[in-house]
Amino acid sequence: MVGFDTRFLSDRYAGDVARVLAANGFIVYLASVRRAHPHHLLCSENLHAIAGVMITASHNRPRYNGVKLKAA
């Protein structure tokens, strides 16, 4: 499961991450809308995903972005 928040270009970055994972043989679910990090983790758990990837800078300044990885 790959999700993203409202930060600049997070949706495009999430799409790139999803494409790389899919190209390496993973079944990937890409979020269609921006969500908060806790909601994304819940979706990953409900899908029984082996991991969740969230494009977010979390508590950092809005101009930054990053990746959070949550294992099953």
C-alpha cells in the first residue's frame, strides 16, 4: 500500500514509488486520494499488506517531504 499526504508533489512521488515496487514484482495498492498517516496505516492493515509506504514529512516543515515505511 502506497499513500501520500497534501505536501507538494506527494501524489507524483507516491506514483513513482508504486511503479518501482510493481516493476520489482510486488502487488501494489496506490491510494487515489490524500490521507493522513494513521488512516493509511489502517488501510494497509485491512489489506493485509506486507508493508505500507507513506509519502509524508510528518511533523517536519511543509516544504520537506519524505518516506515512512511500516512493516506488517
